[in-house]
Amino acid sequence: MNSERFARIRQMLAARQHDLTVCMEEVHKPHNVSAVIRTADAVGVHQVHAVWPGHRMRIMVSSAAGSNSWVTVKNHTSIREAVQHIKSQGMQVLATNLSSSAVDFRAVDYTRPTCILMGQEKTGISDEALALADQHIIIPMAGMVQSLNVSVASALILYEAQRQRQNAGMYQRETCLLDEAEQQRLLFEGGYPVLARVAKQKQLPYPFINDQGEVVADPAWWATMQAAKIK
């Protein structure tokens, strides 16, 4: 990893918004899932959530592999479990829904820890999810169309959140708020993707990345990395 890439990754990690996220409730079209993840990465979201009932975990992220290497996807088997997990982190949960209590999405304070809840393409957010949300929000529309594509809607809301957080100075950090283990994982996987792939295949622990962006590992680790053929 050259010094420029190392500096870029460190800068990106420092700007990561660990308390801003998106929860996708049964969003099932691969291009929509990919688009949401890419937008999340673009605005500095570190983790997104996805809900699939039962055990049908259908997170289609292969076409968003570039951004998905930086954004983690946490799976949930029910919307109740997902919302409880998110609220346990102190986040307000905002559901996109046209209701009598809904407010303009730009009127919300996104500098607070926030989760944006998006429903599936055909039926939208479930009644259970709407009841669990703290606030309903709407995107005003002046035309005949009454709804937007889920990835477009999430992008509009996320960029409003980014605007507010930038104005509040929440992206201007010198240090990363992620824990050290997560920082090390991202530095190794992002800075040394080939070595990371080999380490995973051989079930080796990740080495330490020092302040110069260099891999620090003992001779035995390197010997194991070089010993077997990689398929």
C-alpha cells in the first residue's frame, strides 16, 4: 500500500459516521440493494442493516463489491429485532411514509444518531415497522408521481443528513471513532486486498498495520502465507 492510499483510507475512516445508518426491510432487487450500499459509502455510513424473515438472507451485494468492502451489512431475521438492535444504540428511527404525522424529511435533525428505514419496492414499509418507528418522514413531490425508487429516496435523505452533519463539523475529525480492531480490518482489507484474500483462505489472523501503513507480522505468518497454493 503506497502512502497516498494509506492517507486516503485513514482520512475516510476518520470521517465515518458510525451513528448514521439505513435499514432495508425486504428490499429485494439487487440493483436497489447495491445502490443503497454505494450511497451509504459515499456519505460515510459504516454499516447498513437488512431484514429478511425466516432465514432467507438475500443480500445481493456482488455488483456493489467496491463499496461493500467498506460498508458492512448486518442481517436481521425480523424488523422488530432490527429496530430493537438499532434503538439500543441510541438511534432515532425514521420511516418514509405518507401519514398524518409525517414531516418533511428536511425538517428532521440528522445530527442526532439516526437510522433511515426503507421498505421493499412493491408494498413499502410494513405496518409493524411503521409502528416501531419514532417518526414518519416524507419527500415532497409536486408532480403526479407519489413515490420514488427506494434507492433514490434513500439517497436524497442520506445526502440531507450529510449536509446537516457537514455544517455541524461532524466530518472534520482527525481520529477515527471506530474501534481499533475494525480500523485494522479495514486498513488490511482495503490496503492489501490480495493478502487479505489469501489470509482468509488460509484462515490466518490479520496482521497489524502500523502508522506507516506497513504490514507487521512475524516470519511464521509470512511463511504460512507463502507456503500453500491459492486456488
